[in-house]
Amino acid sequence: MGSDVIGEDDQPSLEFVASGTGIFSVPNRPTFHPERPPYLELRPHPLRETQLRTFLRTIACTESQLWAGQESGVRVWNLSDAHKPGSGTDGQARRGDQDAAPFYESRSTSPTMCLIIDSSCKLVWSGHKDGMIRSWNMDQTIYDNPFKEGCLAWQAHAGSVLCMAISSYGDLWSGSEGGVIKIWPWDAIEKSLSVSPEERHMTASLVERSGIDIRSQVTVNGVCNISSSDVRSLLADNARAKVWAAGALSFSLWDARSRELLKVYNVDGQIENIIDMPSLTHDQPVEDELNVKFVSKSRKDKSKRNSILQCSRNAIMVAADAVLRVATKGAVVEDAKRTEALILTADGMIWSGCANGVLVQWDGNGNRLKNFHHHPCAVKCFCTLGTRIWVGYVNGMVQLLDLEGNLIAGWVAHNGPVIKLAIGFGYVFSLANHGGIRGWNISSPGSHDNILRLELARKEHMYTRRENIRILIGTWNVGERKGSNEALMTWLGSAANDAGIVVVGCQEVDMGAGFLAMSVAREAVGEGSSIGKWWQDALGKALNEGTTFERVGSRELAGLVIAIWVRKTLRPHVGDLDVAAVACGLGRVIGNKGGVGLRLRVYDRVLCFVNCHLAAHLEAVNHRNADFDHIYRTMIFTQSPNFLKSAAGIKNLFLFCSLAFPMFLCWLLYSSGFPFLLAVAAGVSTAVQMLRATNALWNATNEERPDLAEADLVVFLGDFNYRLFGISYDETRHLVSQRSFDWLLEKDQLRAEMKAGKVFQGMHEAHIRFPPTYKFDKRKQGLEGYDSGKKKRIPSWCDRVLYRDNRPSSTAECNLECPVVASVLQYEACMDVIGSDHKPVRCKLNVEIAHVDRSVRRQEMGHIVKHNEDIRVLLEQLKSVPETVVSATSIALQNHEAFTLRLTNRSGNDCATFQIECEGQSIVVEKEKRRDYRPRGSFGFPRWLKLVYWEWSKWWIYQ
């Protein structure tokens, strides 16, 4: 079989380029963002597929270590090694951590939900999903890998341990699901830490028995005064001996000494008398949310069929509304005020961050003082040091504020939500939800950042790496027919021999009314079709899947299918697959027309592929343009087919409908056909798209560019349906036979619209040297097979492949500021393949990718920071302390005597913060006998000294 081929010598083809501005322009890729300080990349963004059981959930810092809680335990970095090249665990590079700074890991445990540093005992406490609290010795990791947990662990809760705090009296407070708060007294913890190795088997039961469930203490006759929502945050205000507990929409304030409830108030600061019945809250049936009744009566009179259809449509709309209410329960639009984070600042104020981006300042008694709104996205975390507050947002932004709430600076720290911030070793470390960790100098932004940028830019050649891959793209409108293995091999087989990535899009795999109706239901529950699976398996067989290629992912929407395969040798560098779909059919809800997309990272660059089927018919040019614009602007990539898949109760709803009314639904489908299909689609698909829009709010603002606009390489493929205009059928056939394609292209609607800047703005297409691919009699080969029926549709290039890379101009070369440069090597149609009224098209791209060797850049950054004299001098100046007076450098308390400590800041310009710490050995009084107490990794105190220590060791005094 033959094909019309260009670029047989693998030389780049001539290309047509449409101009693009605004959201269609090339994304800006500066090597160093001018508004973002240089950062220490402790752990580069790992590919999602590499993170099985190693997803990081939280971090906490000491002065010399960074601890991280992960799915299978904890890991720790010694920050003195932060600039060393990546080696993974034990010097063995592990996929996902090849470029991370050296770290140590614990033995496997249940997923870690929260961490808290206990500097006095030299312990780190971790709370876990299985309800356990575990201790970890800070110094043990130097010798053991994987290291064991400390000497104390116990079952604290039936559900997950979500947060912890250490009060001014040394007690460990823990919060869990359902509003449960427990206190683990210091006396029991102290005793358990001091036992001999032979007695340690008793420590867990000792601590477990000592636990105090303070929620049960404020519950009388099943009625509780505090909310049963999950405890999101616990905060110890040690200066005032109070503990704050934050739920989603309310706070409770506790006395740390008496452990009594002082106050319950909502996020607006209004005092509440909550009457909560936990048993009802936890066991409330889902059916309460799905209070839907379907009423139908059998009617023999066929003249009343329309009213039956209207009733069925109404029922579906009610069901769709119930789906929406269940799936969006707790969504951003309903819980905009919910509390996401708490922090205590040096001036004694408490700050809370809300899902709508509002920052709220409270005094120590729970009185709401001020609101600040510097960013529209949800707040996820805080950290503070001295007079500075850092805020992490769900869109990856980090902002720096002063204690008055004034915005000092802000920058995009990650390309995903910042879920935790921690301070140590002179850095503010940020953890993104994808697992990447970056360190920001606590004095940034500053003049030292500019020096560091220049020095790193000067060494760019040392950490820049370039890769070259080939991508084969295939598109075919299969016309509801299954392709033979011979046809698929002709289309893709030999062409894939040198390809690293293969992307295939099919249109019209099935277009029957019943199939479209079922596709709406499948879309709602995130399931694919059997015909879609058949095509993927058949294509995989043609590509030698399993031996040469690995199928990475796919997405379906009605008759549209897109799938991607990656050569196994390239697979370690490819991942983070996300999928998307946009319907463009009737009412923008039916998937007979629309687009399906795949997004993935290759060598840390973002590549997007979109398979489209646009509006048909010669005169529908504007409709096609609008379809493209709708797809480009609204395509939102997610990890799963759609948000409904993860919503509780959705499948149950559809199962309920199918079990309760199977005959009724089948009869309606059979008797009414397409009108009922519209009723189903208009109900369920509207709910699907509303959910997507709702869930997209948390990750986007009005000013942000669409997902496709931010990709480094975007490829559109599919049946775009643009026709030839101003020419007859016979004229076209004659010019095709003469291979006068250049003249015919002057009549091509797509080229004309692209030249006018109306569609596919900024996209490239190789010069077309193959005949029009539509419309053919399905069983005829070659050019003699063009439509011979009554309509004699004019042959057209409906099936196309277009792309956009990072080049701002055709002469731009591949580098870190222009990281992806593509060129077309082959663009061809397989004219001898039969079975459809379209011919399959394939396009091969040569793609150059420039990326950063993160390990080498981190090493070079460490060398610059250590040896650059200008940076060293600037950092030393920033460490200068204002003139201060402390009346005593050490305090010894004996016989319960009081001591007056005076702190004075004599500087008239600068603020000063003081931290009072307790160090050294102390004496425990037990049964009137005095004995030395030296437990490993901790200090014991008599009760009176313990009170002073815990209150003062955490007390930051701000002047």
C-alpha cells in the first residue's frame, strides 16, 4: 500500500504559522523568574507515578533537620547536606528521588498525617492515619537507614490523627476526625520515656490509659457543645496557657492547665452554643442527600407521550441536581469561609487563613480583630519568624507579610498547591502537593537574590541538559467501523519504529443515539466504553505494546478516543498524566462533537495533545471556530476522568435509578429515541460540567491563562471538518488528480481562517503534500474512491495535525528560555487504507527539549552561597541584632522562687524578638527522694520547673 509522504529524509518540512497573541501566545519561560527569589530545591517535583507509598503530606523543621511525613512513614534531611548532589536513599538513586538531596527514611508505617517538633526531648512526634502517635529520635537517623521509631508509640484515636500541639504544661494534644480531641499528659509521657529498655513494652498501655477525651467531657446526654467536624488545626498559645482547636467553620478555646472549655465561636467571631449529636452526624445516611422521588404512571394513550418525556426529563434533572448537591458537598462555593490554617505570631496575635483567601487576625481571647485579603485563592498554610509571616496558597503562590498584615512580597513558589511551610537552617521550606520541596532564604527578597541569580545564570551551561525525541501523532475518523490489523499497521506500524512517544486520536468510534445516551452516563461515573477499549487494545497490538511501548493513559468522550504510548526506554522521564474533555455538541453538553486531551511531563516539560471533532458542514465555519475557542479556553486537566468519579454516592445514585426503573428507562429509550437522549444529556451532563466549573474555582482565577496556554508543546489533531470553498466537486477532483495541492490550499477554509487570526492562533502546520482525506466511499482505495453518491461532497482536508511549541520566532534555538522546539519530519495520509469515509493521517515531530539538571544546579548554588564574598557580607548584615539588654543570661529556679526577667530593645528603628529556652540537666523529685534523671534524648523536670519550662521555652517576646 502506498502513502503520500513528505520529509522522507527526516528534514524539517516547510510550515504554515498562524499568528497568536494573548492567551494564544507562547508562554514565558525565563530561566529565573524576576519576581521569584532563587530557591534551594531540596526535592525536585517528582513524577506522580513514582510516588506510590512515598507521597509527602507534611513537613516540620528543626534548626538542622527537615522532617517529612509520607505515605509509608517519615523521612529526614540533614540540612547540612542540602546542597549535595542527589543520590536517593543509601546512595542508590530511586526513581522520583534521583535529584533530591540525600535523605534518610524510616521503616514502613501507616501514612503520616502530621508532625510536631519536641526540641526539649529531641523527639519528633508523628500522627498517623491508623490513629497511632509515634516518636522519632532526632539523632538516630545519622546511623540507621531505614531507621526505627523511637521508644514510644501508642494507639491514640480510632480515626486519623490530623493535628497535634504541645501545651505550656508539656501535655501533648491531638485532634482527629469527628471533632475528637485528646490530651496525653506530660506525666505519663515523661514516665514512659524514662523507663528502662526491659520495661518499654508497657509504655504504650501506660500512655493510652492516661489519655483524656475532652470532647466527652463537654458532652451531656449525647449533646456536645463543640462541633463534630474534623479538627483541622491545634495551636498552643503558651504565653497565655491556652489551646486553640479549629474545625472547618468554628473554633474552640481551651485552658491548657485546667483543660476546660473556655469558648466556642464561629469563623466570624460570634460565640456559638453548638448542640451537636455525634451519633447522628457519623451515621447519617446518604439517602438524606438523595431525597428524590420518581413518579410515573402507565399511560396507554400514545398521544400523551410528550408529557411522559417531559416528566422523564424533569426526573433526570432532579437526579442531576441531587448528584450536584452530593458531589459538591463541602465544595469551595459553599465553604468559602472555612478555616484552613492557624499560626501564632511573635506579637501574640493568632492568624487564621480561609478558603476564600481571607486572612483573619485574632487576639488571644478569640476576638476577631482584622481581615486582610491579598489573594483570591484558598490559604493552605502559614509559618512565621520574628516580624514576618509567610502564607502558602492553593495555586502555588507564597506571600510575605509583616505583623501588621501589610504585603511585602509574593511569588509563585510551585506549580501546585503549597500545603505546608516550615522554617529552619535559615530557610523557609515549602512543600507542594506533588511532593516537591523548595527552600527560600528567610531574608528574601533582597539584594543578595540578584547576585545569586546572576551567578547561577553565568553557570547555566553547567546544569543545562538537552534531549531529542520523536513523537508520532495519528488521527482517523473511523466512521463507526473497526479497523483491521493490516490497516493499523499501515497507518502506524513502521512509522513508530523511531518514535519515543505515540499519540493516537480517533473520532466516531460509535455515534448511535443509544451509544451517546450511555456515554453521558459513563462520563458521569468516569468509565470508558467497550468500543473505546477495543480501539486502544488494537492500536496497542499494532505498536507492539508491552514489549516496545507502554500505554500511559487515555480519555474518551462519546465517539472520541485519545491514547498515548511511550517507549519503555523513555518511560522513566515521562509521567504526571492528566486528562480532560470538553463537549461541543448540543448545548455544549453532548459529546458527539468536542475534544479530549492528555497532558504529561516529559523531561520536566509540559506536553498537551488534544483530539478534536468540530462542527460539520461546509457553511459551519464560524461554528467550528467557536468550537475550537471553547475547547482551548475551557479544557481543564485533572488526574481522573472527571470530578464526579470521586464524589461519594454518585455510582449508588445511578445504580438506584437502574434498579428501580429498568423497564421504564428502556421503554422510554426505545419508544422516544433521541428526545429522551436529550433529556438525559441535558440533566446529567449539565451537572457534570457544573461540577467541573465548581471544582476548577480552587485552582484558577479570572486572570490566569487556560491550561493549554501554559503548556510547552500543544498538539491539536482530529477531524476539524474545515472544507474547500469556492470550488466545485469536478474542479477539485481534477486538481487532485494533477496533484495541484498548493492551488487547492488557497481554497482551504482552515488556512483562510488561520490567516485571518480567527482560529488555531499561534499554531503551526506542515506544508500539505497529500490529497484531501474526505469524503470517500468506504470500500474504495486511492483517489478513485472519492464520494460518488448523490451529494458528491467536495473533497477536503478535514483531518489535520497542528502544533505550537515555545519558539517566539522561527529562528529561536532550544535553551532554558525556549525549552521545547519542534519541527515536522513527516506529514502524510494513508490513502490506501479503507473502511471509513476518511483516510488516516499521521505526523511525526522532532522535538528538542532543554531542561535543568536539578542536582547539579543545587550543588552550584551551594558553592556560590558559600564562596561568594558579596553574598556572604550581605547575609551577615541581615543577621545583625539591634542593641538590646537582657538582665540575666541564665536563670536558676530553686524552691519555687520567682524571678523577674527584664528585656529591653534600645533600637529606635528595628524590632527585636527574644526566645527563651531551657537547657541542661534538671532534678526530678519523687516520693521525697532526689535522684538524677537522664532519659535518652529528653530532660525531666519536677512539676513546678516543668511549668516554667514549657511556658517559657516556646514564648517569643516581641518588642
